[in-house]
Amino acid sequence: MLRRVLVSAALASSLFAADVVLLTLFLNPDAAPGRDAVPLARALLLPYAAAGAAVLLLIVAAWSLLRGATHTPRPPLPGLPWLTPLALVAVTAAAAVFWLNLLSYRYSIPAEVVRAVAASSVALTASALVLLAVQIDAWLFPLRGRAAAAALVVLAAAAAVIVPLALRPARAAAPAPVPLATESIEPARRIVLIGIDGIGPDQVGDGISRGTLPAFAQALRRGAHGPLATLRPTEGPPIWTTILTGRLPRDHGIKSFTTYRLAGSQEVFELLPKGALVAALERTGLVTRSPVTAASRKRRALWEILNAFGIQTGTVRVWGTHPPQDVQGFVLSPYFHLLRHDPARAGEALHPPDLLREVTARGVEAEDVERTMLPQFVDVQAQLPADAATWRRELVERALVPDITYERAGAVLRQAYDPPFFVMCYQGLDAVGHAFTRFARPERFGDVTSVEVRRYGAVVDRYAAYLSDRVAEAAAALRPGEVLLVVSGYGMEPVRLWRRALYGLTGERPVPSGTHAGAPDGFLLAVGDGIKAGAVVSNASVLDVAPTILYLMGLPVARDMEGRVLAEIVEEDFVRAHPVSFIPSYESLAVTAAPAPGTDLPPLPDEVP
């Protein structure tokens, strides 16, 4: 009997493992099953089959103890009495993982693959329903013959693998871009783009109504604003690459914080299945991760487009810009704050390196920030018996120090180059939101003490106010012909109870209390010359930012960009003087290619969704 249970568990778990491998191939359309067969088997198929078999055996043991029996009466397959219920568990789990990844990565994989994953999800669900019907029939009518049921079990189990395998489409070749000649032009408007990760329209509206964001209130009266729909996965690199290319992750190629390699393979896998506990494979060394680099991007970004027209650009701390490209203007990568103390490597984060010494000198230290600024955010009079150093790290080292460093470094570069297009991102509010939301919204968590609320309850609001003051300063410094755009790619919301429990089970410390995994809307604010005061944006998304910037600067919008020009934020006089124009694509521009990916990069601190 034990042997038959082991065989049933092994077969059922192999179904799940095979579906994980197939899903990996769906998520990586360029992967070749033949070339990567051995790494896929070693890193995914065998581990998931073994782990799945162990889980299924535990289910059998628990059920046997509960029911006092080792098999069901008259099973559909007498030689494998446990195959039907265990296959039901395995196929149901596979269907759940397929649906989860379809939801999570529908913008990251080609449209034909999305359709194939959707069809596979339906097929797996149908297989699970057939197995469920057979199992229910066995429970309700234990004396009935099982000839037809046995055939259904075999067919449903086989279909759970064969149908997804058959549905995987061949990768279609991309059409050749249309050649494009350019000439130098004077931009119609100069653009200052400030990114603030982790603030949404609800937080802005609530802060204005409570009077904690007076600078934002003033800016909203002067300009246009509204929510920005975001994308999944709601992570910094794919979102900001979408903002600055006008393309979905399936096109621009940056789909997460990292790429993956399987043990024994040099091939890069852009995605591995979400919900399949890939972190456990990392801990065993079967999977390794590397941060995405500038070379991961497959589509032209705004700085490349603008450079082609002779327009200088400046980018500071933009996701997906390391190592910096050779551009007209400058690039300061998001690794600068991690590399600036290493003289041998600091130059890797800045192009051109002419002002490296001046930029490095503008960096701030955690000790100075804590001494001078901590009381601005934390009630230091409220002492806790064991005030963990974690909160100092989250507020000072991960939020304030990097934000201030890039702000000061960016000011040096912008003053030196004065580019018509300048973008800089603040990521501190995102880090603060992950760590301090539980103190700002204690009613959603229930395990927060009054002393903790007093000490940390205002951190999120005060950090948002700190950034709103930076926005007000930028708006006040606008010159004639300049436009300020403030863009948040996503908002923040409290982590739900089930997700906090999952974080606890995986051993993550500290457990995040704020999240953007549910893709809450981001936020857009536009102020400046030609922007309609009081305009409210509707039905806008992160895809619309790049087309709108091109339009404001007097350039045609590429038809292969997937967003629209937000004409409702622009004054009618500007629209009449600058009608929207289009070209097929910017992908054939003769610009410098991204450099080779860097090596031995330190991990960026924010990889929490």
C-alpha cells in the first residue's frame, strides 16, 4: 500500500512540476526547451516534484489519521487509489499559479502568450473540475463501477500538461522599424520631471483636506492633476521604464527588479513564476538573481529620443539606468548612493564623470541626518523599551540619506548642464510607506501600541509633506517656457492580514505594513507655462507620460507608444499653436547603444512590492 501511495504522490507532484516548467517557458518566450532542458529539469522540475511529493504525502497522512482509512472505497484507479485526490490537489495548485501569473504578468509577456496562458489556465481549471467531479462521485457512490471514471482521471491528468504544452506559441519576429532621420530643434517647452514613488491620489487628497500638504494644495490650484493607473507587476524598474518609454514591459524588456539564471545555464530568464516559492530555490543555489541593467531595456527611452533631436537630457536616480549610457547631458544611476564611498567604483554610476568629485561631495551621512532631521519625523520624546534599530534604518538610511544625496547631487549636475529635459526620482516615501504604514493606520493592524503611534505615527505624513515642499520649491523656480511634472507610478496601501501572515511564514523581517502589490493608482501633477490651471486628469495611466512629454516639447508622438497625449491638461492656445503630430516609431534612431551590464552590483534595498 505504501508503494502505491508513493507512486501516486510522485505522479501527481510531477504534474505540478511540469506545469511550473511550462509556465516558466510561457513567461520567457525566447527560452528554448531543448537548449535549456537540463537546467530546467535540475532547477525546477525535480525540486518541485520532490517538494510536491512530500507535501502530498503529508496530506495523505493527515487524511488517513483523520478518517482512520488509507484509501477511498472503489477508487477510479484501483492500482493507484490515491492518484485521483492527489492529482486534484496538484492540478488545482497549478491552475491557481497559472491564473496568478496571468494577472501579475499580463503586461509583461507578448499578447499572443497572454492568450495562450489564459487558455492554459482555463484548461487546467477544467481538468481540476473533471478530477473533482470524479472524486465526488467516488465519495457519494462508493459501490458504482469506475471504468469511465478511470479514463477521465487519466485524460484530465494528461491534459493538464499536454494542453499547455501545445498552446505555447512560436515567437514571432518583430517587424523592422521604419528608418527615421532627425535634425536639431529647439524644444517648445523645457520639462522638469520629479518622480515620487509611493504616493497616490487618496493620500494627496487626504493630506490636503487635513492641512498636512499645504505645498501640494497650492501646486494643485496652479496646475493640472489626477490619478495615474499603474501596471502589474507594480515594481519600480518596469513602471519607470514604462513612464519613460511609453511602452509596456512586454515591449521595453524590463519586467522586474532582477533577472534569473538557473544552475548550470548561462541563459537569462526574465521572469520566474510568481507564487511558486522561487525564493526557496535561491536559498538552495538552484536559482540566482542579478539586478536588471540599462542593457535590459529593448526600447528607446526619452533621453535617446531627445538626444536624436540635439536636446540635452539629465537623469538622476531613474530605475533601469545603470550602468549609465553615453548621452548628451548626464546620467546619475540609482546605484550612486551605494557606490559613492568606493573611489574605485563611484565613477561607474555617473556619466560623464567630469563632476564626480563635486557630486560625491554632496552626499550626506546617516549620522548627520539622524542628528539634524530625525525630530522632524519622529517624536523622540516617546521612548520605547526596546526601540529597534530597524526603524532608524528604514527612515534614515533607506529614505532620507538617499533622497537628500540625489537631490543635492542632481542640483550640481543640473546647474552645470541646464538640460531642457531633467528627471529625478525620490524613493524615500516608498521605503517609509513599507515600514511605517502600521503606525499611521493602527486601526488596520491591531497590534500597535499607543507609544508606537505617538513615536512613529506621523512619519508617513511628515515625509509626504517634506517631499511636497521639494515640489513647491521646484514649482517656484520654474522659468518661462518650463513645465514641472510630478509623477508617481503607484500609490501605497496597508498590507492585508493574509499577506502579513504569508510574510511571517516566509521569515521576512521586518514584515512590511505598506504595499503597492495591489496596483493602487499613482498620481500626476503638472504646473507651468502652457498648463491649464485647475484641470483634472481622467482615464490617464503611466503609459501617457512619455507621449505627453514629447508633445509638450514639440516632438511627434510615436504610434507604437501605447499611451495618449494628455491634451486636457494643456491650455488651448498651446494646442492651437502645436497640433499633435505622429511618426510610426522612434526605434530606428541612430543613438549609442546601452553599455554591457555591470557586474558585482550591490542589491538595491527596495524589492518589496
